[in-house]
Amino acid sequence: MTAATYMTALNGAALLSEFPIGDAFLAHGRSLSRDELYQRQNVMFRRCVARAWAIPFYQRLWGNAGAQPGDIKSLDDLSRLPVFDKSDLMASIERAPPFGDFHGRDSYPEAERPPVIIHTTSGTTGNPQIVPFGPRGREVQNLLLARAYRLHGMADTDVVHSVYGHGLINGGHYIREAVTHWTGATFIPAGTGVETRSVRQVELMRSFGATVIVGFVDYIKRLATVAQEAGIIPGRDVKIRLICGHIGQEDRVELAKSWGGCDIFDWYGVADTGTIASEGPDHDGLYVMEDAQYLEVAKIDTHAPADDGEVGDMIVTPLYKDDIYPMIRFNTHDVTRWRPGSSSLGLNFRRIDGFLGRSDNMVKLRGINVFPTAVSSMLPVSGALTGEYICRAERDENDRDTLVVAVEVHGNTTDPALAESIRNTLRQKLGIDVVVELAPAGSLSPLTQVDVRQKPIRLIDTRHKPSATRP
């Protein structure tokens, strides 16, 4: 018997019917009632639970929490299961190197084992983690991202310039597959500044007539500066109409202006789960793909449901991942909050405010939670600032915690009025006082690694390092 290959294991038309995109998605999201949505979610969830019970990782995780097969009958029982996160996956890999025991491929009869695709996370919060995919899980992940891009307005006539990284990292490959498998747009896989130099990237945009940029906003902002310095004028030489990225709380007006005026859309997902939520043409929060994902917004300390308007961890159960690496209650440690009110588009899916920071990269100072990744949206709009910054959490000899925010500026780095203006703005928005340091343009890139990382470093925490003055 010939083993199944990636393509023979798939039925693209059936997947597209199950997870529609474009106008079909809008019709689907308007016609599906909340009761019908729950019934759909519950059927998918029960498949995932049955699959997970065959996998050593879940047998151990759930068994240690006192759960037995048969205990979890529906989504109503979800809170009886423990959450898990990257640390549990890394422990699984240490237990059974090199792939861990969480993927479940070995639990299939040999003749039925699906092919497996291996990628990794970016390693932003530590060592890269293995991320395995089966054909169904992988292609639904691609479909959901294509759904987001279509919701943003990506058309078959677009030329898409991607600045996501490749290599082992999942990001660039999955973005490429989403665009090439499920849209008719032309795709340019430029990658990061390491893969294709920044100057060369803007030259390629001009040469190929790029109309859409996809990637992380920090590097997209950097490319606009590089283009200007190279004499390639956004809006004249490069006519970008759409940026689809991970926007967070950054100033969209300034980003759009830096590219000559364009529309900007946000979407959210992580390597393990795929696309979870996407902004729509109404620019009113991010629609959770609830026909494929079950999202909880949970209190950071207890994992109990967060109150309306309260920031909490996103705990995700991708309901479509029932082949390789099922995920049930995965704590992303990315934080958001539910957005109230109904959709102006008439979609019956809930919305979130998008990515607001990371709970495992949170700095607690004098009782206030500070998310360094959110500082970019709080910096004053000024032509004196480049937009680059990094935070340092420090502890003095009196055990007092301080947050130092180093901000890149054009020109004078000894301007006390500018430093005081930034300090006052941050104090008002953060609720605590910080120390502001002005740094020359480009000087922070060795620390932030904005030219080489998909997600720049925004926090250096030295508080837990032993002090040289202490025994």
C-alpha cells in the first residue's frame, strides 16, 4: 500500500466548503447563529478530545489533573482541563527528543499515519520550539489566513511583498502557502533583512510593483525609512495600497503616511494555532474565527474567565487540529480583552481588541502592569523620534524597581525638553514614572535586533541578576 502524501491526504474543495473565505465567509458569518456555532464547535471539540486521549502528552497532563477518559463530554466541561504552554511542550521534547510526545503521529496505525511537516517558532521568548503539522491542520491554517487577507481586501491582482522569515520558522512558509494556495495574488518572499538586505527589499518593491506588504510592523516601519534614504519615495516609486500585519497598538496614521497613504489591517495568531482573529473592513476590533478556534480570555493569575473589559491571557483551542498536534487550552501568554457591542458587518463572531502585550513579558512596577510591547503606541507623535525604543527593567541597591525607556531620536540626544515631554506622556499613559534616555537614530538596533528578528526585543530585564555589590 502506498503511503498518503500531503496532497493525496487533502480535499481542497471540502476544506473550502467547511472554512469559506471571501464573500462566502461573510455570508457564512452572518447566517450562522450563536447556537449553531456552538453545536459546530462542540462536534469539532469532541473529535479533538478523542484524538488527544491517544497521545502520551495529554494522558500525562490530564491524568495529573485527575481527568479520566469520558469525563470531558462537551465544551461545557472545558474548564475541568488544565491549561498548558510552551514550557510544557519544551519539557515534552526533553522527555522524548527530538520531536516530543505531544504530536500524536505514533498513535496512528502505521498504514494510516499522515505525513508530518516540521517547523519551529521564532524563539522570541526562549529556545525555538518544534511545531509539527499534518496535512489537514496545515491547510486549514493556511485557509484561515487567506480568509483574513481577503477580509482585508487582498485581491488576485495584488503583488504581495512578504517580510516574514523563512528557514525553520513557520511564519514565512505559512504566509506564502496561504497566499499562493488560496488567493490568486503574486507573492514575493523577500524575508527578513538578513535574508534580503533592506535596501534590496525596497528596490524589489519598486521593480515588481508591490501593492501589499505583509509582515511585522516594526520592520515595515524600518523599510519606509530605508526607502526614503535610498531615494525611493513611497507613494510615488512604490505604490503600496495595503499593509496586512501585526499592528498591535502602534500609530496607524504615521505608518500609513510613511508609505504614502495606505490602508492598514491587523490580524492575530501564533505559530502553533494559526490565525485566531482578524480585523475586517469596519476596523472595529478583530473577529475571532470561532468556526475554527475556541478562544478564552482568562485572568493572568488564575485562568478564570476575565471580566468584560479586563485584559487577560488568550487561551486557545484550535478546533480544526484533529490530526497532528491537537491543542486543547494552549496559553499563548499574549493578552487582549473582549470588545463589546455587535458587529457593523453583521457577523455573529465575537471580537477582541487584538494583541496588547505578553503576560510573560510584563513588568510589574509599584503595583502597575506594564507591557513593553505596548509602549510604541504611547510615544508622542514627533518628527524627532524614529519610532524605535527598548525598555530596561532595573533594580537599585534599595530594591526599588525602575523602568528605563531608551528612545531613538533624530539629531540632538541631549534635549532635556524632548526627554521630559516623552517622560510626561509615558507617565500619563502608563500610570507610573519612568526614566527616559535619548539615543541616536539606529543605535538601538543591536539591542532590539529589528533588522534581523521578526519580533524585535523590547525588554531587557536585569532585576533578577545577582548584584555585584551583594554577597
